[in-house]
Amino acid sequence: MASWDVSAISDSQQNTPSKCGLASAALAEEEPGLSTTDTLELDTDMPVRDRGSVAGLARNGAIAGIIKLASAGLSFAMFVAVALVTDERQFGLYSATYAGASLVSFFASIGQQSTVLRFWPQYQSTGATGVANSLMARAIIVTLGGLVVTSALIVLVGFIPGFSLRTPEWLALCLSAALLSFALGWSEFASGAFRAKSRLISALLPRDVIWRGLLLVVVGGLYFAHQSIDAVTATLLTAGTLAAAVLPQAFVLLRETWRIERAPLTVEQKREFNNVTSGLWGATSLPPALGQVSTLLVAGILGPEIAGAVFVADRTTRVVLLALTGINQALAPEISSAYYTGDRAHVQKITSLTALGASAIALTILVLFLAFGKEILWIFDPAYATNQTHAVLLLFGVGAAFATACGPIELLSHLTGLQHSLLKVLVVVNALGLAVTAAATWFFGPIGAAASIAGTLITWNIISVSVAKRRIGIDSSVLGLFAPVLKGSRPAE
């Protein structure tokens, strides 16, 4: 039976809610994806067993997908509820504070949510539980250090002179943002830690469902009591309910790490940990952060009204990636344990099948966008139901569908030592992509913005798949189904 020891986001990866795009906010939260075995005994402490069956991975991927779908719906309702108990200015301040805290939280955990996904299955699958737990303890210390430092920096920003003249709540907003950023960063790490241990429900439920449901109940109660709140109170409620939702999970994780044996790490293991951390920190933080930057760039050029429509279209197409995201939750330990025990054929099989299954669902959703895109956009705001915004939606959808066809390439790179190569690709392609997006947006408006953003996504996925195929002999795309694992491929560094 799955216990309630549990834990966003990723959401990592959060998003900015707005009065005109609340439902899109629910779809904007991305999680760097991630783990499980083929059984539903997700909260046991047993070592990783035989390779998971494809059916088992699909089942757990479906469970994760259902949780993610529930999370999207609850996120929409949560932001609607906050909007109902705040005025337009206060909700705007809350949106900015939430976005800022989310952006900082992407970097605050120092990539440790992916580091534990790499190392725990790698060592646990060979029976080296002491080493795996020592690396887990090390990751906890690094995460807490990063969260404390980044939260302190947010507090210091609150004391910068000048901002409070235009926004009297500036200091209070920074203090509440520091708490929210800490909670978001910890919840993302804790989720990764439980995913690494193949306890999928415990990993996802607190942040994706319990937190949102709890905040919805609290804010809904204020609404029915005819109470209004300001942005600071709304942010504190958001941070407080998240902390309450993940506290049992944090207790269980710390207790287990303390009780399980720990083995001294060798110099080589410490070096490997530091090396992997440096690559994963950037590789896991840049994609969601750059997504926020692209949105701000388009808003700065086109203005808030047109940018709002682009934002809604972009976030709506995240549903195209929902199947891949769900399966990824169930995939990480399987990839890590198989790869580091030499079973690359199994890694090839499960990654390509993931690409195939997720692509079938993505193409179905894309067809629905083609047929009913205007009606979907109308739900957000009748002003968005135009031919131009429909075209923007389809362009974003094509980019997302292509990324799905490339399979779990980010996850594969994180877990097989290709994190530095992925980071280089992301930096170079996205830097050029931002420049192209700025020019395309200036000259061609929303269509240019959508085409360039989708093109950037397609480009770095193609390059990353090519790098993985060349370096480790694994093609994570649908084409990998027709290409056996290459012999003698150079191992990742």
C-alpha cells in the first residue's frame, strides 16, 4: 500500500498566473520528469529488482499522467480562487511574486532533484545502499544550502532602495517570495528523491494534488466568507499550504536518510557527484527559466494584450506534452539502473516506446487543436478566438509534438552522463533562439514569435538526440525503434 509520505514542479517549474489566462497557468507547470518501477508497491524500501516490464512502466506512467492531469485542473481552480479574493492590482502583484519565486526556485535546488535520480538507482541496483544513501544525504545538504542562500538573496533584494516608492508592499512581497521559493525548491527536490526510490505516488501527490487542494479549500473559504486579501497574504497562504503539504514527506525522507546505513564516499565518487551536479544544475534549470524569458521578451515587444494571447496558446499546448511528462515520471530509475548495469538495449527499448506512445497521444491532441482550437482559446477569453491566435496555437503544438517524437531525451541525457553536452546545446541554441525570436516577433508579430519559439524547441531536441545516439548509441526518438543499440559507442564522460 502506498503511504502518504510524499512530494513541483516541475513543477519544477511554475508559471505566472494572470487574470486573462488562469487556465493556462494550470498547464504551465513543468516538472523535469522522472521515475518508477513496474509495480504499484511504490512505497517500499526494497532494492531495485529485475527490469520493469513495458506494461508496468506504461501503467505507472498512466498513474503519473492522471496525477498531472488532476494537478492541472486544481492549478486552474487555485488561481481562479486567488483572483476572486484579490483586486486587480493585488492579483497582479501576486502573479509577479509567484513568478519570481518560481524562477528563483528553478536554480535554488542546485539540480539535486535530478542528481538523486541519477545516483540512487545507479548504486541501489548493485546493492551499494550505503553509497546511495550517502549521496542522498549529500544531496540534501547541497539542496538546503542552495535554498537558504537564494532565499536570503531574495530578502536582501527587498531592502534595495527605490522599489518601495512605487510598490509600498515591496519588502513584504520579497519576504513572502523567499518563503515560497524555499518551499517550491524543497518540494521539487523531495519529489525527485522519492521518485528515485520508485515511490511514485508519494513523490507526486503532496505537491501536485494535496497542496493545490489545500490552498483551494483555504482561499475558497475566504471567498464564501466574503473576505478579501492582499498579495502578501495570498503569497504567504500559498507558501504555508505548500509547506504543510510536504512536511510529512520531508520528515520521512530525513528519517530514512538518517536510519539507513551510510558508507564513506571515495574521492572519485565525490568528484563524480560534483561533476554531475554542475551539469545538471544548468540542464534542469535553463529550460523552464528560458520559457519565462521568452514570454517576457514577447510581452516587451508586442505589449501585454497580444502577448497574453501568445502566452495562453503556448501554455495550452503543454497538454501535448502531458503523456511524455507522465511516462517520464515512471522512467528515471529504470533508465539509470539499466544503463549503469550495461543493459543499453533495455534503455533503447523503453525510451523509443515512450516516444511512440507519447507521440500517438500528442498527434491526437494536435488534431483536436486543428478542429477545435478557436473554441478552446475562447474558454480563456473570447478575444483570443481569432485566426491568428489559432495559428499560433498550432505552431506551438507542432513544436511540442516534434519534441514528444524525440522521446525523453532530457531525462536520458541527465541520467547517462550527457548533462554537460545537453547544457551546451541548451545554452547555444536558446541564445540564438532568443535573438531570432526577438527579430521574428518584431517583424512578423505573434506568428513570428510562435514559429521561432517552436523552431528553437525542435532544434535543440534534434541536436540532443543526435548527440546521445553518437555518444552512447541510444536513439530516444521514435526512429530508435528501427535502429538497434550501436556497438562500440563511446561512453558518456
